Amino acid sequence: MSETAKQGHPKGLYFLFFTEMWERFSYYGMRAIFILFMTKILLMKDAEASEIYGSYTGLVYLTPLLGGYLCDKFLGNRRSIMIGGLLMAIGQFFMFLSATTGANGGVALMWLGLTAIIIGNGFFKPNISTMVGQLYPTNDRRIDSAFTIFYMGINLGAFFSPLVCGSMDFKWGFLAACIGMFMSLIFFALFQKKFLVSEEGKEIGLPVKQLDLKNILYIIGSIGIVFFMLNFKQLFSTDTDVIGYFIYGSMVVMPLIILTDKSLTSIERNRILVIFILAFFVIFFWGAFEQAGASLTLFADRQTNRNLFGWEMPASYFQSVNPLAVILLAPIMSIIWGFLYKRNAEPSSPKKMALGLALVALGYGVIAIAVKGLGMDEKVSMWWLIGLYIIHSIGELCLSPIGLSMVSKLAPLRLSSLLMGTWFLANAAANKFAGTLSSLIPPSPEAGSTAPLVYPSFLGFQITNLYEFFMLFIIMTGVAAGILFILSSWLQKMMQEDHKEEIDLSVENR
């Protein structure tokens, strides 16, 4: 093999790059307009729409645990990706039908669409990333740069999709997301055999195993459970949040089960405890960060001046700021960390995470200044919101690349899959928490309505304006950052490892 071939990347990497780019185009395009669709077309209240948003995104990060298991046991990587892609495309089409139908009948179609997308994501997301690593021999030095290229595809899809889907009517936006998913699916189906091979020419990926009736029933049952959980409130006319209980309950039970394992050594138990402590703080980070698709989109739509040279920018466009900032700033952050590492001054993993939390608090501080004293019929300059997203993106680059890398380094080999699943569970809890926090945004008066506004309360404090709402995030993430910074030396000692870190263009939560 020539030197150029050794240093270059296989064509399969770029094949997976485009497959994932179109899938993320579909996901982020739908996400950019989802909460506005619920409030404007399905006529839901902000709080109800926010809770649905949180339940949806929470389950999106939970189902890869199930999808990964079914892939390993029965389906194999390729079939899992095909099933997942098809389900997500069908789900996006149901969202298109929901938007076409409107408030009368649209809600039922929305539930069908969300269920298909959630289950499909569970099959697709863990397998496409796994196949990137399978393109290379074990310990190949090109793997790190391969994932950097791969994550560039994720960010490109996340950047362009709000610009495309947000510029259309809701139904056409969902149809564009559906077409994007079909592009990914068709591209994968046509060229997988040609490009998904090792350098020796062998097909990569786990093979398909026998799928008997019992396992088919498992898959159908999984779909039924997700649909039931999403529709629990409507079916039983109750306010009980069964999805929240399930996700948050799992976050309590899993650590207790793992930490009480008598086979753990003291060092192993300490390292696992570090994983759980940092996972707890990550919930606050992503809970505040993921307001981008929820309350911050409502704020962009209602109280942000989006006029640019006589043209009103769609509210969804602001969700393109983050992936663009990640693409542009990640190389700079990499240089900074490398500079500090060479001088033995690079922060430890816990300190980087604390810095990420502090930057999220700073971002909300910027927007809080803008809205202080703002009347309900007044709007702020779009540059305040853009500034928030840029600061949050820097915080994301401090925290995001650490998580999965840290789990892989600290987890005992026999528990690595379980602990990786627990980390994803923390991301699911964070997204569910984001929906709960978004539901606290103060209501806007409806046109022609004389009914008094009912303001939300949090821990006994009533939130009556946007300044108080954003202060909630400043206090929450600021306090979390301070506590984590205080604990960082102790946590680093328990980790019992050198803290050399790498940064790429990834956003692990994408």
C-alpha cells in the first residue's frame, strides 16, 4: 500500500459522512420548527408544548440503548440502520400529515410521527457511529481524525436544516425533513456494499442473526411501549408524567445497582462514582443548553427583533448559529488546549466541565441584561440572542468531547457498556429536564383575550417575566459550576488518571 493510502481515509468514511449528514438534516430540521408547530398549528399552550418537546428529545436519547442491544443480538449494523432510517422517514411523513391536518386530528398523527422517529433513532444513531470505527484496524492513528471528519457532517446537517425547514410553511418543513431522511436511507441502501468494507476488502459491521418470532415481538412491543408512554396523559386524562418518572427514576436506580456491586475494587468504585457525579452535573448543562429548541425558540419568535435589511428572519434560523460556531471555533479551542497542555497548564476534565457550565450561565447573563425591564410588546436585538448561542457553543466545546471519552477510560471493562448506557441516560434526563424548564417561560397574552395570565412557579417562586426566567438558568448553572469547580481536585484524585484530553468538531449530544 502506498504512503498516501496509509495516511488517507477509506471512501467508506465519506459515505458515512453523507449518510449521517442527511439524517441529522432531517432531525434538526424537524427540531427547529417543532415547538412553534405545536403552539401555532396545534394551538397548544407553551407549557404543554415544552413538556412534549422534553419527552420527545429525552426518549430520542434513551432508545439507542435498546437499538444497540437489538443490533448486537439480532439485527446487525446494516439492517438496524435501514430499519431506523425507514422508521424516521415514515415518522417525518406523519409530521407532514399532522401539519396538513391541523388542530383537528393533527395531534394523533403527531404522536404516530414522534413514536416512529424515536424508535427509528434508536436503531440508527448507535450503529452509524460504530461503523466509522470499524473501517479501520484496531489502534489505527487515523481513527481520531476520522471521527472529526464524521462529526463535521453532523454539524453541516445541523447547520443547513434550520435554514431550509424554517424558511417554509410547517408542513413543507416537515416534508423537507422527510426527504432528507429518505436521501440518507437511499444513499445508504445503494452504496453500502461498495463502500462499507475494510482495507482488506471484507464487509464491516455485525452480521444479521436469526430473528425469530420472540424477538420480532420484542421490537413491536418496544414501539407499543413508546407510543403508550407518549400518549399516557391523553389516554388517562391525567397530569402524571410517566416519561419523567421513568427517566428520572432510572437515573436514581442505575447508580445504586452498579455502586453496590460487591465485585468492585475501591479504585473501580471511586472511578464509577466520578462518572455518576459528572453525569449529574451534565444534566444541568444540557438542561439549560437545550432550551435552544424550546423556550429560546419561542423567545426568538415573539420578543426578538428579527428584521435584517427589511427582511424578517425566521425564528428557527437562530438554531444554525450553534453548529456554525462549533465548526469555526473547534479548531481554535483545539489549539488553546494543545498550547496549555504543552505548558502543563491544561485544565482537568472536571474543571473543563465546570468552565462549560459557567459559560452557559454567562450566556444567559447576556440575554438577561437584554430583557430586564422589557415590556410584553417590546423586542430585543437579535444580536443578544446570537451572542448567547456563541457563548454557549464555546461552553459546549469545553464540556461535550469529554463525556464518552471519560467513561471509556474510567469504566471497568466488564461494566463499560452498562456505564456508557448510564451516560446516555443522563443525556435523556437532561433533555427531559430541558422541557420541564422550558414550561416555566412566562405566558404571552393572547390577542383579544381579557383572561388574567397564570404565571408558573418554581420551588415556590413565581416567574412573572423573562428576566426572572433567565435568572433561573443563571443561578442553576452558575451554582453547579461553582460546586463542580470546588470538587474538581477531589474528583481528579479519584479518577487516578492523567487528564490529557482531545477536542474535535464533535458535539457528542448530536
